[in-house]
Amino acid sequence: MPRPSSVFPLKMNLPTDTHRLRVLLIDDDDVIAGSLRQYLATRDCDVTVAVDRDSAMLRVAAQEFDVIFVDPYLTGAVHDEHAALITAARSRQPHASLIVLTAYASREIAQAAREHRALAVLTKPQSVVFLGDLVSSSRDAAQLSSL
């Protein structure tokens, strides 16, 4: 499993104060969403979970997030909708750090992720510890860059 420093250089657009990070997790897998939510809560994050396309669209429109994890392959989505979640997340949350986390990486998803400045496209499964370290490291990097 890659270490955070080997995935990409860590420079995220996160606030530099000490407030709890607001994380949106868009994923319909209960095991992954639940585990990651519980783990990030122990890492000083406020985590919101959206389990379908409609609730994800509502969340990105109504709330501000620092980090957004997107699984573009939600149950019931048709082929044309996969990249739409990435597009919506970036257009409505331009300053959020966007991470695509999916079991079904494809050229289309990778292209959409690049076009919308996603920090990474990670394939499942990933360790919740790794993902938590990624979020924590991003907070540290944002605080150091403000000095």
C-alpha cells in the first residue's frame, strides 16, 4: 500500500486555524463509510456521509467542506452520472480538497479527476489509518505553509 508521500505531494487547500476539519464522504458502502467516519471522528474531523447521488448533491450545495472523498460509482447511477459527482463536488466546493476513492477506477474517472483538480484517485480498499493520515497530514501541511 502506498504511503501518503508517495501518492502525491501534500498541499491541500485547507484552513490554517485549528477548527475541526469538515469532511464529506460520498460512498454507498456501509462498511467503508462507517469505518472511515468513525476513524476520522477520532482524528478531530466532523464527518458527513452521503450514501446516494441525491443526498451528495444536496450536501455539496448546502454545506461547506474542507475535504471531500468521492466514490463516483454509487449504486443505481447510470454510466453518464459517474463523473457528475466529481464535477458537482468541485464546482460547488472550489476550495475543498477532493479525493476520488473507488473500487472501479477508469480512464473516464481519472480524466474527470484531473480536470477538476482532484488530489488523488485511490482504489479501494484503502486502510482507514492511511486515509486518516492523509487528512491529518494535509492539515499539518496547510498550517506549515501559513507560517
